[in-house]
Amino acid sequence: MDHKEGKIVVDFTSDDLCDALVIDPEGNEIGTLIRIYVHPVHRSPQWASVRTGILGSAKAFVPLDGAQWDGVHIRVAINKFLIIKAPHVDNQDDDELTETDTDSLVEYYAISKRHRPVRGCRAP
């Protein structure tokens, strides 16, 4: 994991992010990282799935635009309460976000076209 202009640059050969704590801009705990979904060509981080809820019983997807890694926490740019209410994405295999999944999340988070994460991102 490298730092570059305050953004996440991931070295996927390391386990640094395994179960990392994800927090919102105010430092509120959202949950633990399950997986990062990357751009299929550039391999840049696009989305994160996060274990949320009591005993980690729920899962939420968070856009990683503007996220920062401090060696302990992944601080995302979205407020915890918006993340908790995000649409449910039923990707049982945890391998890929479909175009439909991505469209639903992009609409919910009101991500502009310029900052829109790539559709169909895959886990490394």
C-alpha cells in the first residue's frame, strides 16, 4: 500500500488492508473492509465492500473516490448514515459488481459522470 496525493494506491500483493477499519469523514466507524473492487484495466480502486451492522451481519458498498489510507483506517468521503442506507447489492460470489449493481449505487450516491466509478469492476 502506497500513499500518493492522499489517495489510495494499493499493492495487492500485501495483506495490509485485510479487515481494515473503514471510517467516514468524521471518524465514525462504518465497519471492516471485505474487498476492494478495481478498474478492470487500470487496476485503480473503485469500490469497497464493507462488513457493517451488529456482528458484521450486513454488507455495504462504498465508492473509493477521495478515500485515504493512514496505515490503520480507510477514511472514505461518504457519511456513515448514507452508506448504511445504500441499496443492497446481492453479489453472492463477491467477485464482480455488475453494471446494474453499479448503476444502482451510482444513482444512490449521486456520483457525477466525471467521478463515476467504472461499471463491472472485479475483485483482484
